[in-house]
Amino acid sequence: MAATQKFEELIVWQRAHQFVLLVYRITAGFPKDELYGLTSQFRRAAVSIAANIAEGYVKRTKPEKIRFLNISQGSVEECRYYIILSRDLKFTTDDALGSLLEEVSKLLNSYTRAIKTSNI
């Protein structure tokens, strides 16, 4: 497989970006009094996943790359909690959020492992 030339080619980034778009679509239906609360926090955490994958992509050293991927993994877990909270508050019943986040999590873990074992 050929090396990627830009972060947009990474499957993990593509799926993370799809997750961001879904979070924006679903949170648009959250109560307006949550705009500066859960809606904002959920969106920021979702964006952080894809943004840190992108930023880590251009880092030159393995420790720098892994640092940004770890930040991204932290944002995955933050979003996992926001999904639970959103369901418990009855703001959404959409199962696509959890499924897509789980896929992103697995891809991110695999990508991080690949970076750790690579010869960059």
C-alpha cells in the first residue's frame, strides 16, 4: 500500500470527520438552553478527535505523533460519555453515534499501534 500524502487520505480521519458531521447534525436538535453546555462540549470534543489526527499526521517524530493521537483518544472517551449523557437526558436515541464512535476508536487504536511499531 502506498504511503499517504495528506491526512485526508487516512481512513481513521475520514471516519472521525463523519462522526463530527453526525454530532453536529444530532446536536442541532438538542434543547436551545444546551447550546453553551452539552451541545458545545460535545461538538468541541468531536472536532478534537479529527483535528488531533490531522495535526499529529504532520509531526516529524514518533513521540509527537503519538502524543496527538493520544489526545484524540481522550476526546473519543469524552464523546463516549456525552453519548451516554445525551441518551440519559433523552436528547437522542440515535445508535449511529455510538457505532461510528466505536469504529473510530478501533481505527485510532490500530493507527496508533502502527505508528508505535513503525520505523519513522
